[in-house]
Amino acid sequence: MPAIVDSESAVPDRALLSLAREGEREAREELARRVRRPVYLLALQLTGRPEVARDVTQDCMLRFFQHIDRFDLDRPLEPWLYQIVRNRVRDIWRRERLRRHESLEALREAGRPDEADHRAGPVEDAERHQLQQRVWRALGELSEAHKEILVLRDYQDLSYREIAEVLKIPQGTVMSRLHAARRNLRTILTREGASPRAGTC
């Protein structure tokens, strides 16, 4: 998954955030450019609907800048930003009880490349493609709590501490919930005849 910041920087630029707080237009535009795509990808992974993800992104970007003064420059940006996305998505879940169906096509629309192993042959690539499709369909069958924790850990690569911050739960709960989510995902995949490789789920 893409990082919150450009590859040229390992952490969010504090000076850029400070300038954005002061209303500097160019700083705000650059900050918006850095965070918009990760926000959209997370919203898409959680909802499975590109049109909903676009609406969530627009709303989250507005909220992000409205509350930018609250951000602690000494802390990582990702958990705070992802918490905004997660809260907005959960608002939608509660209000509309959306039935979400992930698809590889939706991820391609977001600009996420198909991570095929180019060293593998066409048969291996086809098998990997089919497994990816099955994993995303299986994610759509999980509960909201299990899906979001898998996305945050396995697709956004957040640490247990960061996930606990985003979800506002103890780290021990993160570990137990993640274990249960992975077990349920494997059960669904096994039921469909898939054999997930290590690291797939």
C-alpha cells in the first residue's frame, strides 16, 4: 500500500503541516495531494464501493483540514488520519448497513497494481489472480470489526499499537480480534476451496 508521504520522506513533513495550519495555500495543496490517495484506498477497502469511497474521501479531506490544529506533530499522522476514515465509514455502515463486495476491478480503479510475481509463469500468475479474487470476496463476508482490523494490519501495515489507537481498543484486544478475523477468513476460503498461502490472510 502507498505510504502517507512521498517516497522522498520517511515521515510526514512537520514544517508542511505547520504551514498548512497557518493557511498557506501551497502547503495545504501539497498535504492534500499526499493524503488523498491513501484515504481513498482505505475507504475503498472498507466499503468495497468506489462511489462511496469517493464520497468518504471528500468528506474526510474536509474534516482533516477542519481539525488539523488538533494534530500532535510529535505523533505519526497515519493513525489519526485513518481514524477519521474509519469513523466516517462506520457512520455509513450504521446508517445504511451496506452490503460490501470487494472486487479486483475496484482496486484497479484506485490505481493499485496487480501484484503478480513476474518471475512466475502464466499458470502461477493465474492461480495467484484467482486467489486474490477469492480473498477479496471472502473479506466481504466478514463482520465489519473483522474486516477493518484485517485491512488495517495486512493491507495498511499498521502496528498493533497504531491499530489500537485507530480503533480505540487495547492492544490485547487487537491481537485477539485479528486472530479471530484471520481464522474466520481462512474458514471462508477453505469452504470455497481456496488454499491461502502464508501471508495471504
